[in-house]
Amino acid sequence: MQSLIDIALPLAGRHITAPATDTAAAYMSRVLRSLGAEIAVPTVFSSLDVARDWAASGLVPLTGGNAAPLQGPAAIPSSARGALQALKLLLKDPSRLDSLNGASLLSERAALLDLQAGDQVSANGSCRLLATADGWLALNLARDEDRELLPAWLQVAVDPSDWDAVAAQVAMQSTVALVERGRLMGLPVADAESRRTSAEAWFSVAAQVVPAEARSSSAPLVVDLSSLWAGPLCTHLLELAGARVIKVESNARLDGARGGNPVFYDLLNGNKESVVLNLGTPLGREQLKALIARADIVVEASRPRALRQLGIEAEQMLASVPGLTWVSITGYGRGDPAAGWVAFGDDAAVAAGVAMATANPPQFCGDALADPLAGIHAALAAQAFWMAGGGALVDISLTGVTAYCLDFCLGIDRAMAVKGDTEKGDDGWAMRLGRHTLAIAKPEYRQGQARAASAGCDTRRILQEFGIRC
């Protein structure tokens, strides 16, 4: 991701007092400083703090496969907890998010879907870590069209449902060739060993104009163009913080998560208003532009060319809508050629280096970690830039955020899973670090506040409210 030098940071000159001095607070301090804040927190990198966050997060039962649960690398749950704490510190009423723990948000989907750890198989079963002729890669067959592309990708006839046959073909080819070919075809594929340098930033500013006046009290109007997990989690957190969120979908392609677990969909999308537009028509595209023109914050999770094909340029909207904050969530960032690469949470986490840092040979850690990590950080960025008056196109990538979290306390000592201790976790397992024994929590989820609105039920009312032609 690009350097943050020479851009106007939203929290520049703002003094913030941290409420704690644990490892999560150290990460909170780190992200707030990256946004320009002046904050002093003692640098605390406690192995025990980190192990406690891992044990309580619900991620340990999702890591390590069938042999034994495993604490993952670095301080990823502490980072998530710290990022959410940073968001709370920016709110006029932080109690709105008091019931949330950033670390626990990472395993909510797994709790609802009753997912299990699977070594080289992702918790949800769609992504695999496969050995190539010279390394490892992740292949995520999350969509029907991905399976249809396999014969062309491997350049040989293969049954897409036969993972053993796919693995055998992958093992005969180089990682670079497979990844390059897959990305050109639109496959979610990632080199598990590609990340060898540190991540200096978790966001970049792709475009910036003169901001409006800083805001402190009024709630933002958020237009949510995103789908699945990362973007909806971002706008869910903003809604809990007080924002009004309008979820906008195309009638030709509704949010794919509507067809998934309904409780999870309700959890992330309850209390959002729903607008469905026919974006295949000039009127539908005109309506979308008009809605964006009334927004304080836009959150979208499409590759840049998708909106450009609808005649919507984020940079142009930023220049024409005073005070707009545009948050773009992609797999690898908006810069070419990465802007065209497809990614989902599991393969993006692999690309960020998590699988290789988890074990050797590589193993999946948690459930699609890059999605909730990016969602939490995107909400923090959206709130910070909106408060500063907007005027920014903020580039958030799944891989960039995850790599940044992975770099925090990467070499810290890990607790080991043991059986037979007094304080036991799931299936008799606990975690031991030195003389400390920690119970391993199962993944848990919160109860949603409301059912998600049916698709398009608020369309006419909202268009009329804003004087937009129906």
C-alpha cells in the first residue's frame, strides 16, 4: 500500500488519552497514530495478554485442524480488539459499542455456521491450501463460476469436485504461473509464500480534496454498496455508532449473503434501510448517483472497474460532493494490476502471510480472517475521515489490513494446547503459557437487534425523501 506521507491525516493534531495499557491498547495506539493522532501508550507486548485474547476469541478451535487446537500467529485477536477500541474512542457516545469485543467479531460467522478447523481446508470448506511444484498456494472455489474455470486454469481436463485430482495437477506446476494465470481469469488464488516484507500501512488515500468543516455531533448518512462480510460489518459498526445506513443493491445481483445463514445476514444488516435499483438502465444509474450525492460516507467493496462500468468514478464523486468520505474495500487495493484481482477472506489472509505464519506446512487460521479484520478497520477509517470533514477516497484492502495486523507482535511466544488441565476448554483442551493455563472459548455470536429489511422495501420512500426521480 502507498505511503501515508504528504496526505492530510484525519486525526492530525488531536490528543487522545488511552484508557488501558495492555497489548490491545498498544495496537489501538498504533492505528490512531497512523491516522495522525497524538497518543501515548506504553509499548506493551505481553505474551500472556496475546494468549488470553486468542483463547477468548473463539479462533483457537478453528485453527490447528483435527490434531489439536492451535494459537495462531502474532496478536491478531488483540489487533482486532484494539482497532475496535480505537473506533470507540472517536465516538461521542462510546457506550454504543460497549457490548462488542473486536476479537470475538472474528469468529461470529463460524459460531453461526458451526464451522470446524481443517488444516489445509478452510473452515467453510471452499478454500484449499495446495502444494505446487515449488511452494504453496490457496485456491478458493467460492462461486460456481470458479469451478467452471478449473480446466482452463490447469490446462487439463479435471473434475472440479475432485480435490485430489486438482491437487495432483497443481503439484506439477509452479506457483507463479498458476497464480498469474488464475488472476487473469478472475480466480481467487493466492501465493502463500509471496509476502516477505513488512506492511507499513493498513490504508492509503487514493484521492483527496479539500475537506468540509470537521464534524463532532451529527450522525452521518452512509450509503452501503457492499456485500458479503467486510463491507456490511463496517457499515453495521457505523450503524451501531449512530449512523443512518442505506443498503443499495442491484436488482440483477443482490447481496450474495442473502442466500446464506439468515441469522448472520440479519446480524450484519439489521436496522439498515434497503434500496434496490435497476442499474442496467440509465434511470437506475442516475438514481444511484443521486443517492451517493446525498451521502456523507460511501462504503463499497467492488473492484474499481465494476462501478466505472456504471459510469461512477469515485474520484469524480469525491470532487463533486463536498465532504464525502468514500471507503473502498478490495482484495489487494485499488492500484493496478492488483485492482483487478479477486479475493475472499480466506485466500486474502493466505496472501497476507497468515497461513505460513500459522504452521509449517501452512494451515488456515480462523474463518476468513481478512473479512472481519478489514471490516473493523474500514469502520475506523470511515469514522475518522468523516469527522475530519471527509474529502478522501480511502483504500482498504483485505490483504493490507491483515498483513498489518500480522506484523504486530509477530514473533511473540505462543501458548501450547494441552489436555487434562483443571481449567479446560472445548473437548478437554486448554492453553498453557508458562505457569498459566487458559480455557479455550468456543466461537460465539451476538443476538441481532432486528431482522434485515427485505430487498428493496424502502426504495420508493427513500427516493421520494431525497427528491430523486422514481
